[in-house]
Amino acid sequence: MKYVIFDMDGVIVDSEYTYLESKTEILKESGKEMPISYQYQFMGTTYEYMWSTMKNELNLEKGIDYYISEMNRKRNEMIERDGVKPIKGVQKFIKDIYSKGNKLAVASSSPKHEIIRNLHELDLIQYFSCLVSGEEVENSKPHPDVFLKTAELLNIEPSKCIVFEDTKNGSLAAKAAGMYCIGFENPDYPKQDLSATDLIIDKFDGFSLDN
């Protein structure tokens, strides 16, 4: 049996664009027009971390709760318009590795209710033994907390886990936890620094853990 942990945003769900666009739009409305590339550094981190950092760096006037609420409102409008979109090939990949007796989990910086909603929408929730959110640990990625918590719930040593991550912060967190990390380099998004990973793939179609 293998123990396989998936990040959610950018690995299972094609949702990174909703974060990038909504945050850039909010900053523009706040008189802080920043290039979308400014947001790349926050990929894989919690809402609280990203908005606390931006508030301090850009001297934003309103409270963090306001910005998180606005981001979620804009993101929900995009999701209602587009639906919950899966990463190409990941649904079949998840079903295939589950059918071979592997134990699966999600470790995401996103809120728990979003993890549950997205997996329900994609009809994948039944394949996962546990779901861990960044809300449930003290430190955000790139700290290893969310992965260590997941290994604890799986009742397995971190070194026995394989992680799929698509961001620099996420891959650093997985390696800090002592896990084998496979970087997913989505050709539809700007390249992240995945140099910390053990292996990089750019598609799930045709990829097998047996290899």
C-alpha cells in the first residue's frame, strides 16, 4: 500500500486563476495596482497568511476579514460561472490508484468547507481517508504542519507518504515533513519553483505510481 497525499488547488481543482484574478482585482480597487505575478508568492498558503502579508507590505487600510470576504465573494462568482473544474486527468488518476489499494488524503491550505465542496462536486470525496485544512494547524505552508497532521491521521510515518504539489510553498512544506514530493507543473499556469521536489510531471494522463 502507498499513502498518497494531494494538495487541492492546482492539483485536483483548477482553481488557481480564481485566487490570482480576485486578489489582483481587490488590490486594484484599493488603489494598489500590482501585476498578477505579485500573487505567485502566495500560492499554496492560507488566506490569513496571504492577506496579512499583503496588508503589511502594501499598507492596506481595511481589516483582513474584509479582504478575505471580498476575495471569497469574487471567487464564488467565478465558480458559479465556470463550475468546479478538475485538473485534466486527475479524476481518473485518483480512481485508478485508489482501486489498487492505496490510501489517499488531501492536505490543503484552503478552508475545510471548500475542500469538501470541491471533492463532492467532482465526485471524488469517497476516495479519501482524511482531509486536512490549513485551518487545522498552526503554521501555513511552507511549514510542514499540514502534512505532518495528515500523516498522523493516516497513522503512518511521514517518510512513507507521497505528496502531489504544484507550488513552491507546498513542495517546501512536503519536503520539510520528510515526504517524497512529486511536483505537478501545470502547463496552463506560470511556472513555479519546484526545485525542492523529487520528481516533476506535467500531466496525470499516462502517469503511474508503479513507475
